[in-house]
Amino acid sequence: MIKKVKPLKLVIFVFLSLISIIFFIYLLFSTVINKNDLPFWPILIFIIVLLLFSLIPFFLSLTYIIEDLNKTVQFDVKNQILVVKKKNEIINIKRKEIIAAYQVMTEKNTGVRIYFPWYKYAIIITNKRKRIFVTNLICNPEEILSFFNINYKTIYWNIPLISRLIGSEFLIKKESSDK
């Protein structure tokens, strides 16, 4: 079973991100053009605050797209191997090679008003200290983690940014000094 970036999900991520940015640019220009008719500064501050809130999903979508655009994930059920292909690199992952696995997502019952449940990803760290990131643009992170039937740690963040620091405790001394 081969999984690639889901075109519909990719279009939705891009469309929702761009539509909010275009809407706020339109608001900004209409405010600047009609600044004699409307109170300029309160509307400008309102637009800037709304733009900041819309930049979060735009940035998340952009980072998820960059991470998974040319990536394919293949489940080899017979041999229990996960094959991840990105550009010219092919990574074969067996269950015994995994030293840590994480799922990063937002918590459902948080009191925060900004909530991004559609952004989540999985991280697999191999014994060769290789980190593999798979976002939900390709497949649900639970699919990958349940494929190996391993224990994994779920990390809840309000904004699930792709973090290259997760699992850094598994780096050896030379790698951590290089970082």
C-alpha cells in the first residue's frame, strides 16, 4: 500500500491558507482606499490582528506541504517494513530499528480559542539517529504508528509546528555538539 500526498487535502490546505491571506489583503486595501469614510487606525489594528491569526494556519500549511510534497510512504505488510521515499533518498524502516516514536497534535479539550485539529504528524527516530516526519497530508499518523505496533508518545501542542528538536535526547554526543 503506497501513500502519497492526498491531492484533495493539499488543495484544501492551500486554498484555506490563501483565501484568508487574500481576504485580509483585500480588507487592508479597501481600508486604505476608503480611509476618509471609515476610522482608519481601529480598522487597521483589527486587520493586523486578524492577519496574525490567519498567518498561523498559512505557516503550518506551508511547512507541512514542504515536508511532504515529494514524499511517498509505502507499507510493506509482508516484511513489516515502512519505505519512505523523498526525492532521491529511500529509507527502509523496520520495527527493530525504531528507538522512539512520537505523535504531535493539538489537544481536543484545551481551553485555547485557537484550535488546529487538522494539523498533526508523526516522528520516527531510528537507531541510526535518522528522524522521519510524516504529516497528515500523506496519511494519518496513527496509521504509521499502529503499523509497527509500538508504544509512542503523544505530544500535545496548541500550534503543532514541525519541530526538529523532538527526540534530540537520542542524539549522540558528537551530533549534539555539531547542532
